[in-house]
Amino acid sequence: MVDLIGQYEKIQAEVDQAVLNTIRSSAFINGPEVKSFQAELEKYLNVKHVIPCANGTDALQIAMMALNLQPGDEVITANFTYVATAEVIALLKLKPVLVDVYPGTFTLNPKAVEAAITPKTKAIVPVHLFGQCAEMEAIMDIAKKHNLYVIEDNAQAIGADYCFKDGHKQKAGTIGTIGCTSFFPSKNLGCYGDGGAIFTNDDELAKKIRMVANHGQSVQYYHDEVGVNSRLDSIQAAILRIKLRHLDEYADARRKVAAYYDKAFANHPHLIIPERTTVSNHVFHQYTLVLKDADRAKLREYLAGRDVPCMIYYPVPLHLQKAYSDPRYKKGDFPITEWLCENVFSLPIHTEMNEETLKYITDCVLDFFSKK
Ligand SMILES: *Cc1c(COP(=O)(O)O)cnc(C)c1O
């Protein structure tokens, strides 16, 4: 699905030197590389504060802890997402309130969000799924009206530009109260291990986030509250500094792949190509198609037999997962999410794909239908 080796080879000399320098400096934790990466990412995103942490799941958890959300508080999020979003809500004994997404863009439907608000609602967590933004402007309006926090799960859309109705643009993850991201190796900005970060424009909140991520201390050995230990290490920061300089060009490469797939699959009787939202550009963390009247298991088998990778993001909606089953929800309650989980499939998309590979993949997919 990704070609991390091919990508590494293009920046190998620079990366190897940076890693070696970090080892030689022995500043493994909170070293200068972490500070520099933080400052460079703040500049790139045009956000006041970037707080690096250990991974994207921690970023979401720390965000919710820093906002002082309390057990029983309701947090609205998309049902069609990676589990981490709901996991941290449940872990903190908050109450996940799931809502359906749009069938075309796979992102949170603001109308469904507003319908799910109760007096106990404290926060909304939109997920910028597969590389394009949820409708943040509408979501922020709802949040303002009901006095709610907004935590953007930006693990899949770092670098995407959100476009407001008045024409001004802001980077994904910098619009809500807090933004969270992951530097997992296969993400658009991936390190060579685990990593994550939290973004905010609020000075007080940034202090609180740093404190929570650092054992609840603002002065060493004085713990004002119960926190966690979540850090980005210096070697990962050194690698991320290099890759950040390539992030926009990586997004362009991904968009080229998407354009090739679009052209091959547009107007196909059994394939729905990913809809583009009008509110942001797309950085294509995934290229996800929806099948129409076709057998997904057979397609996967056919592709596997031809060495074409194909993944299902995501096969089971949260409300039908054992860990997140809840008497409030039953099968049939989220028709769009359930339909998507049964019919989506994602094809390889990364920065190192060439025309030959793309032709092979698209031919294989098209052959499956023509041979039926
Ligand atoms: C990857 C991902 C996360 C979690 O990131 P980790 O670094 O793996 O903990 C959270 N939300 C979404 C939408 C993701 O894709």
C-alpha cells in the first residue's frame, strides 16, 4: 500500500546524517531537534503552538485531558473512522456519541452533529478522513452556538488547506480548539517509528497540554495534576524535519496518483470514485472507492492473486465493534456508515508510484469486472 523504502532512498544521505548526528549528540529526549521541528511545523501550519507527543492516539487523549472533560461528558464523533478516535473517549470514561458521515466525502455531517447534541455534550471530534477536511466552518458555528470544544483528528490530512466561504485558507488541524496528528510511518508525514503532535492557537491551553503530556508537571517534580508521559524522541524529530520540507511535494505526488485512478474508474458502472469536498483540497492519505453491486470479497481475492494490494478502511463501524457496543445503538442505526463499511476498498497510493504500476493496478481492477 505504501513504499517507504523507495521514499527513504531519495532522502537517504540527509536522513542518515541527521540520525547519526542525533546519536552522536546523545540528546535523545527533548533535544534541539525536537524544538526545531516544533518551530518549523508551527511555521508551516501557521499555528501558535505545536506540542509534540508520542503518537496520534496520545495526542487525542491529551487534548481531551487538557480540556478537562469529565466522566459522563458526551463527545460527538464520526462512526466511520479509525478506532483511536473513539478509544480515547471511552478510555477517559467520556461518552462517545456516534454520528453518520456523508456518503461521498466520508466526513462528518454537521446536520447529524447538531441533531446529536444534548445538555451533556462537551466536544465534537471531526475526523479529516482519508486526506480531506470535514466541514469545519459549519462545525465551528455549531460549536460556538452550543459552547462546545472542537478537537480535529488530523491524523490523515496534515498539510491540507481548508478554504473558508470568504476565501481565506487555514491548514487542517489549526481551526478547532485543538488539532491532533500522527506521524505513524505510513501517514502523509510519517517518521520511522511512532510520533504525534497537538496544535492550538490558545496560549493557556498550550501550557496545559504541555503539562498533561509531561506527567502533569509545569515545574519539575511538582505535579499539579495526574498527567501522562508522552514524548516525541529526538531521532524521530530529526527525520520529521527533513520530511516536512517534502510534505507539499509528497501531496502533489499523491494527487497525481488519484487523478490517474479517477480517469481510469470514472463513470464505471460498479465503482464510485472518491468525491472531492468543496471545503478543502485533498492530500489523499487514502484513495478509497465504493463498490456498486459487486462482490468485494471476490474482487479482493482477484487482486490478491495478481499481487495488487487492497485494503478495507474500515470494515466494521464503531457501534458494531464488540468493545464499543452500546444499548443505545443497533445494526441499522447508521445506514451510510454501515453501507460504506460493506462496500469501500482502498488502492495503493503513495509518493513513489509510477505509470507502469498504476496501469497494472487499474487494468487488474477493470479486468475483474469485464471478466464477470
Ligand atoms: C493513525 C490515526 C490515529 C492514531 O495515530 P497513532 O499514531 O497510530 O496512534 C488516530 N486517528 C486517525 C484517524 C488515524 O488515522
